[in-house]
Amino acid sequence: MKKDFYIEVNSQQKNHDGERICGDVFLNKYIKEEDRVIAVLSDGMGHGVKANILATLTATMALNFTREHKEIDRIAEIIMNTLPVCSERKIAYSTFTILEKGKHSGQVLRTSTFMPEKEDRIIFCSDGVAQSGMGGEVYPFGWERDNVAVYASTLVSGEQSISASTLAGKIVTMAHKNDAYKARDDISCAILYFRDPRKLIICTGPPFDKEKDKELSEKVKNFAGKVILCGGTTADIIARELNRTIVDELIFEDPELPPESFLEGIDLVTEGILTLQKVNEILKTYNNSVRLEKGPADKIVKMLMESDEIHFIIGTRINIAHQDPNLPVELEIRRTVVKRIARLLEEKWLKNVTFEYI
């Protein structure tokens, strides 16, 4: 897919002090067929389970109606008619913000539309950020929007390529600090970062025709980004064609997987199907709070998270060992595993994933 920049979307949250569940909900969706990115942040009134249920309901409706191209005023009307109203405050039980890159770019209840440029960032937060520190000596009226913007600008000036995840995390941490590390409300910050894409190529499996080995090695050699090779045969082909030597590691960082190898000019070399299967399993439950280990699959996940455009080159030569009926059922052929990984990357992490079969 061709576009001028990649949109990195990420969020960080801190629960109200003493609560196990956040009353703010952030949802996002990339619709590949329409090249649309939709992000929604909803703040349920109060905190805890009740706030989370209402915020989830609001965010889900906002996301789905926006995906269906409903007009923003109609979306607001449906949501407000659906949500209960607080009997004491006479206001709806949750708020919401919708950001969209697509047909109706940037529309929210207080509507604004603009054309982003590279290195622009959109920062949107729940009031747990803006009102943090309220009543204290430093911020008697809360941190407020302008102070948040100045803090974010300072961070970006110090590290121009700071990721959406890191920037959101720092803003949430500072809001938590403003509350003396006892959050008085759910604290959420979500960021859209418009930038040049970070590219990754993953090669797995040998080409169907051995005459294509050289073509594969040239693709790897000339790729403008990071490179992962999954599979011993794949690595042997690249090493042979580029006249380089594979160095095997003898330390098992993950007892379930063969150790990684090293090849000049390649960022990571691992075993094939077993490692990819574990990558898929990690991605099913992975989120910003998960701490990755040092094993080969964990390293692949880390590189996937650090990349935006991920291109898989899948060799179509059948490895007879993987057709053995005595092997575990979950040991699937590489193409099926890769498709499952791609689906998670696209739907959960908004990555741009492409395939090439050779």
C-alpha cells in the first residue's frame, strides 16, 4: 500500500488508585481496504468496573459507527440516546473522542479537520491527565492542556523520533507523579504519530525453484530496512549466495526453541516453524505491559513492534519434515502461521503487512 507516511498509534494508561480495572477505554482500527485509521478514547464517569463497562460501550459504538461512515452528529446522537444519564449531575455517563484518518479526517464532537505532515503528533487524553495535580501547590487547577502540550513538546525536542508508546507513557507517568503517585482518576493518553515507516523483511522457507535462490539473496541484500531469516535452510541459502558464514549460538535463551544464529548483514537468524509458531502465541496476548524475554521468538516480536511495514517472503518448497503426521497438530506449515501472525499485526497493531511467495 502506497502512502506518504505511516501512522503509529499507541496508548498508555494508569488505573485510578486502588482499582484493578481502568475506567477509560482506548480502541483503534485500521481498515486496510480503505486506508483508514480510526482511534477512539472514552472516559466512563467515575472509575472501576462500572466506568469501564460504560466506556467500552461508548468506544465500541463510536468505532463501529465511524467505520460504517456515519456522520459524526448522528454517531453522537445514537451514543447519547443509548447511554444513561447521571441522576445527580444530569450528564451522560461517559465522554468520547474520535480521530479518523480517512473520509472524515479528524472529526470529533467539537469538529476540526486538518492535513497532517510528517513528524506531526496528535495527543489526546482523558481528564485524569489534564486534572492531575489539582489542588496542589504546583498545579492548583490541574495540569491542564497547555502544560501537557509544553511537556510533550519538550520531550519531542529532546528526542525527535520518540515513539507514540514512549511519549504516551511519559505523559501518563508525569500525570501520575502530579497526583503524588496515587491517581485520583483513571489516566489515559493516546497518540497518533505521522512519520516515515520503519521497514522489516522476514524470509522463511526456501524458494520452490532452486534457481530463485539468487533472487532471494538479492532481495535480502538490497532491502532498505531490518532483516530476519526464519529457518536453517533459508539462512544457508542466503549465506551461500552472499558468500558469508553462519555462526551458531550455543546459549539456549528459550528452552523451547533452538538458539539463534548470526550472519553478517542480517539482524536476526532463527529456526523456522517452531519459532514462528511461538511468535504467533506471544502476539495473541502481547500488550504494552508485557515484558519480552531474550529468546528468538521474543526478539522477533520486539522487532515487529518496532517496525511499521512488514514484508514476508515465503518460500514455497515443502519441507517434508513438517508433513509428518506424528508431529503435534499445532505445528502448522509456515504459510498458515505467517497468515495468523499477519492478521494479529494488522488488526491489533495497525501494521502494514505484505506477502510475497517465491
